[in-house]
Amino acid sequence: MPDDARVLAWSNLTVDRPMPKIQRQRVIGSQVMISRVRLSKGFHLPTHHHFNEQMVCVMSGRATFVLHEGTPAERSVTLKGGEVLHLPGDVPHNCTALEDTEIWDVFAPPSERTGVDRG
């Protein structure tokens, strides 16, 4: 079996800016993807959903997520550094950065396009 292990450094990865007030770096594997995302205060991602399961790991800052917006199940959660939001696939959600915020998003399975790519 070949050894396909690789070591990557965030400092060497490409930074993309798919929307205003966001910077993102990604490592995409065959079954999982991790994105290092930096949101500027005031960033807003409109409500969207995707089939991927997502773990939103807030490393620093604060962001509010509205889940199931416009339905009886609607709820809002504000996360701060050190907290994680688990989003099962197809859960409608949006995000607003209340201050400069760093998030590490984990998606399974990986996807070349996420909510910010459609934003």
C-alpha cells in the first residue's frame, strides 16, 4: 500500500476570497475537507444548506448562526472561541460575524463548493 501521507503548512496554502469580508484556506482529502476561514466583523452568509455534514469550530471571535430560518424550528446560536456547532447535512443555516472571527470548518464528504461559493 503506498504512503500518501503529506504534511501541509497553513502558511503555504493558497488564500481565496469567495465573498467580501472572508478569507479561506482549504485542505481537501478524499473523504473529509477542512477549511480555515477568517471572517471580518459584519460578514454575513445568507441562508443555505448542503448535503455535507459540517463541524464549525470557532477558534476565536464570535459569530451567530440562524438555523431553519423562517420555520417553526428556527433558532439562533452565538458561538465564541472554543465552541463547536455540529450541522447535520441539509440543515438550513446562515452566519453573521459579530467581530473578527476565525473558524475551522470540517466537511464530510468534501465539496469544492460550499455556502460561501454560492453566497
